[in-house]
Amino acid sequence: MLRNSDKSDRSGARAVAEIAADRPVDRGKYDRRPVRSTVEALEGNKVKLSVEVDQSDLEHAIDGAFKRIAREVRIPGFRPGKAPRRVLEAHLGTDVARQEALREGLPEWYAQAVAEHAVDVIAPPEIDITAGEDGGEIAFDAVVEVRPKVNVAGYDHLRVVVPAPAVTDEEVDAQLERLRSQFGELRTVERAAVDTDHLTVDIAGSVGGEPVEGLTVDDYLYEVGSGSIVPEIDDHLRGAKVGDILVFDAEHPDPDEDDPISFRILVKEVKEKVLPDLDDDWANEASEFETLDALRDDFRARIGAVKRVQAMMALRQGVVEELVKLVDDEPPPALVEAEVERRVRDLVHRLSHQGASIEQYLEATGSSAEQLTGELREQARSAVQADLALRAVIEAEGITADDDEVTAEIERLAQQVDQKPAKLRRELERGGQIEAVRSDVTRGKALEWLADHAEVVDDEGNVIDRTLLEPPPAEDEATEPEEPVA
């Protein structure tokens, strides 16, 4: 967008300024040339960069413009690109080259000013050429929206609820019972059926007199209480005996179907599952452990490891959610829309790797494009707020990432993509992405800081002992050193 202060109609300057505004700032792309610039804070989370370009820089840019023009125009007596500047000036005048120089130079001069003042821009600028469009030194103003700083007072004592990491005896017993049930044997009984019994039945299911595919089968082995078909079947099989014929209707599991399913079930055999005794012999047969206590300890350790991971994941997610609650300001639309676009690109990329399109995804999920965009925008809004809040913590606590930490992160990323770290670093450097890696490392350290300083409680509000969130020491570390021999 252009607001030129010299003339009412400056279509050339308008085009130049709009091109400059649309180009992203790449601080590492441009050769540094001296420009004089100042920065002024404005209302509405914006700043104004006032830039003056030396005449020598402008002449250098105009000379380069003539060289580019020479390759595109035909001058009698000269091969393409060989016509000297004075000949081109005589044929074309200086205005064309000056406009070309502005078109190429403005983005570079703007980027130099942004880098000089470390302006964290989040949107294209509004550039206003204030002097030099027709002659003389160039001066322009660039008004640009910057990343806001948010207030996160109270970030240093967040309260986060996580699943209790302590392992209960009931959880260990449940695991033992699941393993024990795999070694059970079915034995025919002459009594009424109860839960966990396995019944051999003939099932006939129909809707409106027409058999339902998959619900008409003979000699089907069904576990009472499993609920694997419809709940009404279990209700009628409880208490049933051999020879009973059960006729009843059940609600169709498909919500789009109005008519019920009519069932006719013949009970042909009742078997109970006989489980082995919980003793050392069974533990030795069912596992690599010689005793039941050793097997129980192994289950406790495995469950504990899973619960620790779950608790730590909940803690990291929880500190972000609690941190975002401290942010009262709405995130800038420019950042939200950029995050939405990033998420859309990421979704399309993932789908393409699965051989699917966004249209197929919408059809499979039963969503519309508007619903998907709305969901992504809400996710983007929360992500932007979390990013701004983490930046505030990073600044408040002076959290940084040193070169060794960046190198370690690049090595980790290289392992993920099966690439040599040196090659990945070169690619990141060429793309100007090293600072993005540093930023990711810093964000991770900020999350760790928040997690370390948060109050961690379970669902009932009981403070959790943080040692329960830490992995157990390695066996060699856990062994007490022997006393030295005198």
C-alpha cells in the first residue's frame, strides 16, 4: 500500500512500493550497503522506518538497472547486453532505469533497515517514497506491523494437573489378570450363563424380515458381557441355558437407521473359562520370570514407565495451556493467518504423502472447507498465543541457546531424516534457517523451565512428588559402591 507525499499520481512509485512490500525480508540475503535509517514506534503495534539512501548507492542501483535493461532491448549496432549506458540513456531516458533501480533496490534497502534495528516484522510494510523518485537521493518511510510483546504475569508459578504417576496395586492386578486370561481354558458347564462365559450360539439378525449381513451365523462363539455386537444380546444371554431360544429386538447401532434389528438366538453350549492359579509355576510358564513377585515387579515397572511418560507429556502440554490463559491480548490477525496457511500446507503435504487430496480428506471426515478452516484458525490462534507467551518467558528469564545446543539439535534432526549433520547444516545455512533452529531450541528450554517451576498436582489436587516423574536410575547407577577394603 502506498501513500506518496510528493505527487497525487505516482503510478510508477506505487508499483515499486507494492513490489517491495510484497517481498519477504531475508536478513541474510543482501550485501550490506550503507543506508541511513531511524525507527519510530507507532500506535497499533506498528513502527515506522525512515530510510535515506546515499546517492552512490542509488547510482550503483541505476547502473545495474541499465545492465539488465540492455539485455532486454535491441539497440541498432549493438549485441544484446552490450549497449553502453550513455546509448541507452539517449534512447530510453533515465526514468525507466530509475524506476527499475527503485524496484530492485527498495526491498534491499528496507531489509537493511529492518536488520539494523532488529525489527521483528510480521506483515508486509506500507512503503511511502518521500523523496527522490524523479531525481536526487532516495528517501522513504516503511510502516510495518511488528510482533507484539505480551504480559504473562504469574508464569513462574503455574499450577498444572497431570495424571497421577504412582502405580497402584489394582493396576498391577489388572495387568496380571489380562495375561492370566490368555492362559485360560474353556470347560463345558451345565448351568445358566454368566459374564465371561463363552456360549456357542446360532444367531439370526434381520431388519424388516431381511437378513442382516454379518449377523446371521451358526456355531458362533460369543463371550457374555463383551458387548461386541449390541448390548441387548448380553442382557438376554445372561441367565440363558442350553436349548433356550431368545427372540428380541435391539436398537440399530447405525444412528441413520430407524428400524430395529430383530434377533433370534439359539443357545447350544455354555463354557466357562478356567484360569490358572496365580503362583510361581504359572509366572514361570507365562513369562521369563521365575516367581510371581518378579513378574508383578516387572508389570509395576512397565506401568510406571508409561505413566511417567504420560505425566510428562501432560505437564509440558499443561504448562503451555496455563501460560496461554495468562495472555489477555488477542493475537495479531497477520500472525494467525500465517499460521493457518502453514497448517494448511502441512496438512496438504501429509495427505499427498498418503496419496490423498484435501477433497478426499474432507469427504472422509464429513467436514466442509469452511469447518476445516475454522478449526485450523482456532488452533492457529492458540498456537500464536502460546508462541508469544513463550517469547515473553524467554525474554524475562534471559533463556538462550548456545552453538553447542544448536549443533546437537541439528544432529538430532539429521538422524530423523537420515542425513549427515554437516550436509543438513549447509542446507539450513543456505536457507537462512539456522536461527529458526536456535529459536526452536530456546523454546524447548523455556518449556523445560516452566515445567521445572510449575506446581504439579493430580486430579484430586494433591501435590505430586517430582521424583515420581523421573526415570529410575540405571542399574549400575542404583548400586551402592562397596566399602573399600582396609
